[in-house]
Amino acid sequence: MALAFASIDVASAGDAPAQPVAAAIDQLPPDQEVSDTVIELAGWVVATKDSQGYPFAIMDKAAAQVLVFGGDGRLRGAAPGLFGSATGDHTAPGVAGLALREIPGRDRTTPAGRFVGGFGPSIDAGRVLWVDYESAVSIHPTATGVPAEKRPERLASPSPDDNRVTHGCINVSPEFYEQIIRPTFERGGVFYILPETASLAETFPEFVKSRATAQRKGGKRARSARR
């Protein structure tokens, strides 16, 4: 199981004991793998203390996955997520000031990068978990919203191909939000969103540099063990 492997690998990177597999909530489809990049990035975050002891999440838009880690680097849970309907890693200028219906389809992207966020007020949704306040991107539980969008059905689908439907925010199941997201990030955290059009080196240069150095020295890469 990939989550067991990821939990052990990340915990060891910080010289902390691995947490039991049962402690992590796994909502990913049974046959869906977690990429090497996600596992390696998580290990790097802990080993370099890049999140400065805060909890963090790694989001893989291509695989429609959200993995959440505590400040100790231990995996707390993984679940499918819904992301922006438009392919891209940019944030269009001024998009944060637009009403949802006013955002052009091409600009309904979930930006890639490293973001420091936390709970705060919003104009129309009360207190929300901001991933990036400047671009108005947040994580929130999926709701029926517009029935034609079928967000709950898309989230429950075993394929990531239909998980691009939002205006740029990240949606997870209400259960995952209440059990994992809300308590983990109550005091804020760091969010890493993998790119899909930009290069990994452009998005996370220090991570890529570190990985390249480790490979030159013959360091072993983490592998997914999910079957």
C-alpha cells in the first residue's frame, strides 16, 4: 500500500518513528498509485524542514490527489480532490477580484507552487482555509452546488480524468475535510501544488536541485508500493 510506504519514508527523513498505517485515512481509489515525485517531495520537505514544522499538504493535479502531513512529517491522510477546470499553473491578473461567473474558462486554473496559508474570512463563504489568499484559492468540502457539475460524483469516480471542474479552488469530500483538513491546518500550514504545464525545476527549484544531487551520489529513490 503506497500510503504505508510514504508514511515510513517521510517519517524516517526527519528521524522520527513511523506512525502506524491505521492512523492515516486513505480515501484514494484502491488501484491508484502515489507518484514517486510526491513521495520524494514529502521526504524533502521534512528533511530540509521546508515547512518549518508546520503541517503541509502535497497536491497532484494530474492524479487529482491531496496528501496531508502533520508538522512531524507523518502522513495523516490522502484523498481525491477536485481542481480547476482549466489546465495551467498560472494565476490570471485580477482573477481574485472577480465573481465566479465572471472568471473566463481559460483562467479557472489551480496555480502550482509553494503557498503558506491558513483559515481566514471570505466575503461569501464565511471562514475558509486559504491556500493562497492573493489568488483566492482555498480548500473546501465539495457540495452539490450546481447539480449539472456533478461534483460529488466526480470526486467519487475512480478515475482522475473527470476531477477538473472547479473555478480554481480545491474540493475534497466533507468527511476528509472535517476529519483531516480542518484539524490539521487549524493554525495554518504550507501547501505544495505540483505543476502540470510548468517544469518541476521552475516550480520547486531547491527540491529538484537536491534530488539531482542525491541521484548523482547514488541515493536511492523512494518507490510506490501500492498494488
